[in-house]
Amino acid sequence: MKDVCIIVPYRDRQEHLSKFVPHINEALASEDLTFQILVVEQTPEKPFNRGKLLNIGFDHTRGNFKNYVFHDIDMLPIKDKASYVTVDIPTHYAAIVEQFGWNLAYSNYVGGVIAFDEASFSKINGFCNEYWGWGAEDDDLFRRCNDHGITVNRRQNMYSSLHHSRKIQHDLYEKNLKLLNSYSEWKTDGLSTLKYEIKTQVEDSSYIKMTVEI
């Protein structure tokens, strides 16, 4: 069993991918970890769904790693200021981030980079699959952990940021907030209801990229 699987949700960010992959490979190799980087790319038919892509990455690799690290592509660990040494309980890594003024985004923030052991992620049924577009899937994840009595630790990792324009579809964002506020989906939706089709999978020495239809 390898130490770490880095799972990256992805669409239309080739410039970021070309910077992220060598950077994260170097960071993990420097800690003598055994690892795999899996980029999960969504086909273009529907709005982006970060939570579902992360569920797919976990589902595709479960049983093979001690930790599954859900990792945004625009966060680069700073040398000697970030560690990916394996953890026994869910641990949030993106605590000190350039795009948030070298701070935590907000007190209950568990977005950006977070590590799970397999048992804990399975227990909470993963992410909800119904958050389309930008926002709220991480807050839902935090609630799932709380509802199952799972404490999320925080590791004080530091990350520089790859800058990009963020196009928020406000109608989808409002739907996400409504779903988060109703907070009923976790009981039935997540890993247990996950459906997807792998369209392509390409592997080289530095990462695996799979394209999925969701």
C-alpha cells in the first residue's frame, strides 16, 4: 500500500497543470513518500462539480493508499513549509495560503487541500454530488464530519497561489447555498450514489489523468 494519493479535480487549466505536477512531485519525493497523482478531468457538457470529481478519484483508487489528499490545482506547497506525511485522522492542510493573505480563509474552512484516511471518508459517504459550479461543497463536508463525530485536525502548511479569474455562475451558487442550508443530502447522496463513466485514462511517469463523464 502506498502512502499518499493526490486527487486533483480539473477542467481547462492546462497552464496550472503544467506547474502543479512537477511541483507536487518534488514536494512528495522530498519526504520519501510513496505516492500517486491522479488528475480527474470533467468532460465539458455540464457545470464543474468539484465534489463529485473528488469522489470519483477516491472511488477509483480506494484500497491502495493510506491517505487520500483532495488537492486544488492552484495551491502549491512551499518548500520546507508544507508536509504530506501520512495522518490517521482527517487533516486540513491549506491553513496558510497566499490568496487568503497568508491566513486561513475562515474558521471552519476545510477547502483547498485536505487529507483523509479511507475509513473516515467512507464513513461520511464522501462529498455530496449535487453541488454544481462554485462553492459550498467543502462546508457540506465539514458538516458531514461533525455529524459523524469526526474531528478535522489542521496542519499549518503554507501554499503559494496560482492566480486565475474566477467566473461564478450566481444562479448555481444560490442553489448551492440553498442546498447547504437545507442540509439533507448527506444521508442519501455521496459515494453510495456515485455514477460516472471513464472516457479516457493517460498515464506517464509523473501523473495519471483520467477524463470522466458525470
